[in-house]
Amino acid sequence: MSLNQSMNITLGSMKNNQYALTVVAQNIANVNVDGYHRQKVNFVTNEYTTKCQNVIETIKGMNGASISSLTNYIDEGALNDLIGKNSDASYYNTLVDALGDLEDIADDLGDNGLNALLNDFFTASANLEKYPTDMAIRQQYVLAAQSVAEKFNDIAKRYDDVQEDKFQTVEMDVSNINSLLAKLASANEAHVRNNQSTETQANINAILEELSNYMDITTDKNDNGTVNLYIGGIAVVQGNEQKYTLNAEFDSTNPDEAVKFSLQSIENPDYIIENGINDSFKSGSLKAYIEFLNGSGASFANINDMKSALDSAAEAFANALNNVQTYDDGNVFAASITTDADGNLILEKATNPMFTTSDGSGKFSASNIQVNAAIVDNPFLVAAARIDLSDYTDETGAVDPNWIKAIGNSDNAVEITALQNAKICSYGGGANNCTLSQFLINNAAKNGSDLAGIEGKAETAQGLADNAVTNYANLVGVNLDEELADMIRYQRAYEASAKLFSTINDLIGTIIGMV
């Protein structure tokens, strides 16, 4: 190795370490900048100009070292851990928010809401027992029934509003996801264009971290440092190209697929992949919304469970009241009040149901239950009496027509009041095993219990995510102790190179003087 070659190597070393010291200074200057990733200088041995097995010739061919690249301190394991835990936390936090909306509604099922109105209704029916011919009492009874029906309607609408709100949120999330997928493709392109710079790498990582809020991230890396992202095993972003967009369809009438995700090809928009896309999401907000909006297979009472329970309660209440209101077993039947030709109050067999459906379907739900308009207009149509014709039949089998004058009979009102304690609802897999009041309270309590359980898991998941963020920040952020150590190392290397350069320079001067 010649003295001139040695001088060139030491000069290169001085420049390398001087640049490394500049990078250290840059790191220290950004110590308080959020999101800044500490940079490091990567050195590489310069290629030999002489390739041979002879040791002396190899030494002659050595050319020192140079800076190969400037990269961020990126820990792929810590980054993947951060992304995974962030996705889990987002899943549970989204469920807490959604179930919290249901909890607000569930409070309206209890003693300050629907259950209280039911108690008022049965109080009104008890008054009807005492005063079956009093028009004011009958009006109070009808108004109490209307209050119950309207509360069912109101709660059903609130559930529908929550569902619609979540539909809109998912729609916005999908829009954000597609925007991030496009940004990822652009960031990949910039990463190659800028020779895998630290800034573009940090940008790619930030996009992946943001995407993890919506879904669990499946990625792999290409040789040029770009990232491919997959949904359901399909490459949605491949290098600098976004191949698919994520779409969502909504159908409030189909509880099994109220929200359905698909992938649409950008190159061929007619090509849409639906099967398996919903199932591909294992965490993140999208998974939470799938469980909250679709079917009843989740580990908690989702919106469909609560809507179904409310519909079941409305149906049980309406059918039970209608069965009593229009009871007819041949010789025993419910009777309402009408007037004869002289204007006297008399009884007649009741045929008007207490409740009808507002949509004319005939199948009761919380959204369509309503008091029969005919009864609202004429409360005398309420069947407070129950007539047993055997009480009015003589030994010959002839029926005394004077039964119509038994307007003080309130046996049917007694049957109505008895429904308060009748087991007309089914809960927990049993059949007709609880009262309407118990059914409402049990469902409200289950919603509260499920929310409490999810809140506990959310707190744990958020704690793990926060720790992962801290751990990642510690690994990629500026550490002043390490920067000081690097500064000393590069400074000493610079000084050693300068000393060697000076020594070689003196030797060359001495040789020239000798000549």
C-alpha cells in the first residue's frame, strides 16, 4: 500500500467521520420533535481494485471505507408489535364506544323509561277493574297504552339511529382507508425515487401505523424497500401501485350482513371480490363494526340482539293484550261497551284488538306497534268485561239476553292486570320463563355487563398499545446518551485519521527532502 493510497484512505475516513458527526448533531437538534426517527450512518468497506489470493496484493488493493447510506433506526419487530397492539386497542375502544350508545338506550328500558310506563299501564288497568264504566278511567287506560307503544317506537328509532350512525362512520373509515392505501403506494414510489431515504421510510411506517387503527395489517417488503399490503390474502397495494379499493355495502334489513366489505379492482372496476373479506379482519375498528352490526354471533349483545329483544318484547306485549282484549272461547268472551237504541250503555262481544301494526304487516315489532285508532276514538271499545254465558243460561239451555246489561263486570280488566306478572317472554334460551318487566331489565343488565367486560379489555389493550408506542419511541427516537457516545466515537476516529494523515504527510515531506 503506497503512502499516497494511505493518505487518500485517511482523508476519506476524516470526511466520513465528519459527516457522521453532522448526523449526530442533526439527531440532537431534533430530540424534542415528535415523530422524528433517529438517523444513523452506515459504513461499507470500499471494493478492492485488485482481486487475488496473494495477501500482499490484496492489501495493496484496499481502498478504505465510505458511507453507504443514511437510514432511520427502524426496529421491524417493535414496529410490527406496535401495529398489532394498536389494532387490538382500536378494536376494543370502538366496541366500547358502540356499546356505550346501546347502554344509553338500555337505560330507557328500566324504571325510568319503558318499564315505568308499563307499571303506569297496569296501574291504569287496575283502576279499570274498579271503575269499568268510567269514561275518564278508560281514557287514562288508553293513554297509558299509547305511552307504552310510543316508547317502544321511540326506542326502536334510537336503535335505528345508532345503526345508521355506525353505517356512516364505517363509510368514512373506508374512505380514509382508501386514501391511506393511495398514500402508501405514493410513499413506496417516493421511497424508491429518493434512494430509500429516512424520510420516506418514516412516512411509510406512519401510514401503516394509521391503517392499523382500522384493521390488522398484513404486509411484506420488496427488495427495494417498498411495502406490499394485503387484505384477505389479496395484494391491495403492491409496491407503488394500488390494485384494489375497499368498498362497504349496507343493508339494515339484513342483520346477518348489515355491513359487507368487498374489494374492487382499480384496473377492472367490474371485478369485485366479496367472499371472505369480512372474515379477513381480525382486529381494528372494522372488525368491531362487523361484530356490532352483523348477526348475533358476537360474544356480546350487539345492536341486532338488542333490536330483536325489543321487538320480541313489543310482540309479546301486543299479542298478550290482544288475546285478552278479544278473548273468545265460545260461551266465555271479552265484552266492550256500546249503547242501545235508547242510549243506554250495554255490553257487546269485543272484536277490536287493542293494538294494530302501523305498517299493516300484522306482525308486531317495536317500530310498528300502535294502539288501535278505533279504541283511541272510542275508549268504550276497551273490553273490561268478560262474560260467561253459563251464568246466564237456565235449565233448559236458554240464554238470558240481559247479560248485555252487566256493564259493571270487570273480569277482563282483571285478566289484563294479571299480565303484569304473567311469564309471557323468553330469556336465556328458555320458553316463556319471565315477565315482560323481567325481560326488559335482564336485557338492559346484559348490555351493561357486556359493556363493563369490553371496557376492561379495552383498558388492558390500550395499556399494551401505549407500552408498545413508548418502546418503539425509545428505540427509534433520539437518545442523548447514545448520541454522546457516537459523538465521542466519531470524534476520536476523526482525530486518529487526522493524526495518521499528518504522519503520512510528514513522511512524504521527509522522503521528498531526502531526494
